[in-house]
Amino acid sequence: MKVSIITVVFDSVNTVRDALLSVADQDHDDIEHIVIDGASTDGSVAVIRQNSNRVAHFVSEPDQGIYDAMNKGLRLASGDIIGFLNSDDVYANRSVVSKIVSAFQQKGSEDLEAVYADLIYLDSLSDTKIRRRWMSRHYVAGLCFKGWMPAHPTLYIKSQKFREIGFFNTSLGNQADLEFCARAFELHNMSSLYFSEIWVWMRTGGASQSSIRSMIKSNWRSYRALRHLGMKRDPISYFLIKFGSKLPQFFTKS
């Protein structure tokens, strides 16, 4: 099976090489690596061109943010399976993509549409101290309406399912991935398989890191988006459940 991996870049000169090499090092031999750069000015473009031996498509032009860039990558993707690896991230080992493909090829998995796993946050790749472990779980109906979503950089979806679900809603800012997952799982009944293991190492300080004020604003935006999709929960219980579900991620670090 052909796997399309989309990497979105903007001014990531210190990290993008690691992401590119992590994809190039994967032992699955049918990978379409798509790199979408938002017209970086810090030297990222030069680094990408120097490490592009396994890059199938490279675009560098202004965009309207990370999810606009991700949508551009989706339009270029021709794989049977599609996923994302951010420019700050690397795979936990060189067999992650092979495991993803194997899951879709197992006997009896013909109806499987998505797989996902866990990730860990590190300050740097040389740091042995885990800052947070994003622990996912097996999906059950209604879970996304409690603010849950799988670790998005570990989520791989069949391309035909992506076409059914649609692209990211760029008007939602950094909550577009939550709304997308709710659409996929709650509205389109996406069948999935969860692996309780680490697939991605993520550096802290990425696009999702923000101030308390901006976190409240973005979570209010996510609440309104989920209400639009059919969630009946009131805002207070939504925020309490969502924040409460994330707390164990900061303590379960082993």
C-alpha cells in the first residue's frame, strides 16, 4: 500500500531536517512524502532541498496557516493511506509506517478505515525527560463530544475515507483537527484501531502551545464547532471534562 505523509513547514530550520530524515529512514518502501512550506524565510527551504531525496512533492508559497497548508497537501496526496508528520516531530522508530500498513492488510481488516497510537512530548530529541504522554484510547461513540481526539500526528486514514470526510475547516484555527476528528468519528462513523504504543516524538513549543487566554479562546471555538456538529453538552461540563481528561497525560510519563 502506498502511504502519503504530509509535512507542513514554516520557519522550522532547526527541526525540519530531523523530520525529513525520519521519513526517509522508514523501512516501508512505498512512501509519498509531501512537504508544504509556507514561504519560510529562516533557511528552512534550503534545508528541505538539501534533504529531499525521498520528497515526492515540495511546495513553498504563502498560505493561510497550518490547516490551509495541510489541505494543500491532501490535494496532492495519491496514497492509499494518508497521515501527517509535523516539522517538529519524528517517528519513534523506523518501522512505524510498516506497522500502519500491516494493520490495514491484516485478514479481516477490510473495513478498517483508520489507525492511531500515542505520542510523547520532549523539549528536544536529546532530552530523556518526557514532558507529556498523549495517551489515546479505543474510540466509543460520543467520545469526541467530550473533547477527546486521538493524537493527530499518529492518525492515518484511508484516502477514500478522507475524501468522504472532507478537508480541515481553516476558520477554526488550532481547533480544526478536533473538529475534523469529531466529523470523522461521530458523523462519518470512521472505523478505527488503536495501538497503545508510541509512534511519534513531538517537541514542545509547537503550534499547539499557547497562553492561557488563547487556550480559553480556542477551546470556546472548539465548543461552538462541536455544537454545530450535534453535541448537546453545555459549555461548563464540556470544558471540565476536556481539561480533566488531559491531566493524566502530564503525570503518566514512564
